[in-house]
Amino acid sequence: MHSQSSPGKAFKSYWYNGEAEITSFDLQQARYGHTYPGQAVMIFVTEDFSKAKQVKLDHPDEAGNDRINVLKLNLTKKFNTGIYPYSMMLSSYLPVEKSGNPHALKVTGTTQEWCGQTFTQLNRKEDGYRMQSNSYFETEGDQQTTIPGNYWLEDELWQQIRIDPDELPVGTVDMVPGILFARLRHERVEPHRAEARFVQEEATNVKVYHLRYVDITRELVIYFKADFPYRILRWKEITENGFGKDKSVSTTEAIRKETIRLDYWDHHFPEDSIYRQRLKLSSGN
């Protein structure tokens, strides 16, 4: 259940100060039965969002009741598989205050690699999610469909950890797996039964959230600091390698490198590349 009240003083001081939080990760991405090194970046920032249009507001002071504050996550992954590169990005928008808006208002995911591009977008409606899906694969093609129901999305768990991890679902839950996972596996974006639980790390200030799907081979394990602002330290994704008869599994893992706070949208000049150095990011990631 969602019982999140208005954000407290610590939350407001950290998230409403005009800066984003940017964290770089060393990535080991499972693909094609192998694991490939790469880099991932998580950007968390609060934004004023339009409930009706589900886009960032240009003039929030004029939006009235259409204005809602969200914690946005932009997650990027970049890695090479043999000769050709992958570039993936997830954007997720979760309201900070849950009253009347218990789930993400919008999620988008894109993949780019030398074979082509894909795009998926979920928009929250009263009766569930409207989904738009575009792909260069014939069997996927261009689709518009709906996901009826009030399901959790795997792609909103990240912000829920940052807002209040005590409100994460535990026990048996129907959840829509991550849309980037669905793209890599060519799976339908639809809810699946999952088991969710917390694991307390011994003698550390780290909590572990473990999600395991019952009817598909996928587990997500997220490690985060047990105290505010609940920074994400690393995560693992355990999935099947191949398609059809190949039921072997591989593990994707991301481990935190550096975190900075920055109004990055105002730092787009050549000399600002120093911040990339602070994040230990190589060029092009």
C-alpha cells in the first residue's frame, strides 16, 4: 500500500535545491550468452510535470492543478558487443506525493545499435497504461495497446527507493518487468507474478531489495544505503541468455563509481568536461 505523506525537511533540502544527483557505474552487461564491460549512469532529479500532457512543464507557475512534482530517473547503459555498440536509455517519472497517483505517470525506453532502433512508451491512464511501441523487428513492428490494471512497474522501483523504501512492495506482487529487459529479450510488456523481499546485509548500512519473477527467468537485486538519501550502490539482473531452447542464465551487474550533485543542464561547455572526469566516465558514455 502507498501511504507516503508529504516529503519531509531532509527530502526537500536534498531534492529541491536546484541540482540533480548523477551517479556513474561500472557495468557488466549480459548479452548473447556473454558478459560485456560498459558504463551506466543514473540521473535523479525532481521536476514539475503536467498530469494531463505527461511532459515537463515549461511554465509550472501557470499550470494550476495540472502541476505535479515527480522524481525523474534517467538511466543510460552503453556497452559494446563484439564490433558494434549498444546505447540504451530509460526515463521514468514517479510522483513524489502518492495521494491519487500511486504509480509512475510515464516511462520511456530506447535502444540503439547497428541493427536499428526501438522505442517504448507507457503513459498512465485511469484504467492502467497506454503503451506505444516501435521497433525495426517485423514481429514487433509498430504497436499501440493498453495494460489494464493498477500494477507496479519494475521501472519505478528505483525512485520509490529514493523517496521511501519502506513503501516498496513485498511478498507476492503482480509487476510489469523493465521495458529495457523486455526489448533485449523480445518479450511482451505485460505484468507477471513476482516475489519481493528485503535482505539485510550483515554489519553494514546497506539494504538489499530482491525481486524474482515466478513465470519468467528474471531476478533484480538492488543494493542501497539504508539511510536517507538511500543512494543506490549496485544492482544485479539475472536473466536467460538466449531464445527458444537456450535456458542458461547470465548476470548483469552495475557497481557504483562516483556520485556528484550538479545542475548539469547549465554545464554544456568544453571546460565542463571536468565533471565527466570526476564521474570517471570515458568519452562517449
